[in-house]
Amino acid sequence: MAHEQHAEMIKILHDCAEACNHCFDACLKEDDVKMMVDCIRLDRECADICAYLEHAITRNSPFVSELAKACAAICEACGTECQKHDHDHCQRCAEACMKCAEACRNAA
């Protein structure tokens, strides 16, 4: 996977990581942070794997397919958790995660 050929995938990954980081930060400011623990944890996992896969694509890693499979699973888990919460940041994050999960499945 040469990174020039996968600009859209890189953008989806970047957008998902950004949405997860925003959601993570916003969740920490919610009144009931304890209720947001799973969301916060998955936001971190998702942002990290998206950033890692983005870097792997740009350096033409031989493990892109395997990483994309893992990324799809983590993005889906994060999106599912975020969908449980009514906060705008969670809903936007869920959308980005589900879009990224689909793109990762296609890339794998």
C-alpha cells in the first residue's frame, strides 16, 4: 500500500483519531466521569491504533493488512460504546469510528 494511493484512507484514519481525542478530552469534563470510563478508554485505544495505522501506511509497512483488521475491531468497539452516550462529542466520535472501521475492513 503506497501512501500516495491511499490518501483517503489516511484522511479517514486521521479524522477518526482526531474525533477520538476530542471525545476523550470532552468525556473527562463530563459531570459523571465515572459513567464515561469505558468510552474514555476506548477513545484512547482507537486514537492510538488509527495513528499507528496511518504511520504504517505512510512507511509502506508489510503489516498494514493485519493492523487494519485490528484497527477495524477497535474502531467498531469504540463506536459502539460512543453510541450509548447522548453527548454530541460521543455521537460525532461514533460516526467517525464506524466510517473508519468500514474503511479498515476494506483495506484488510
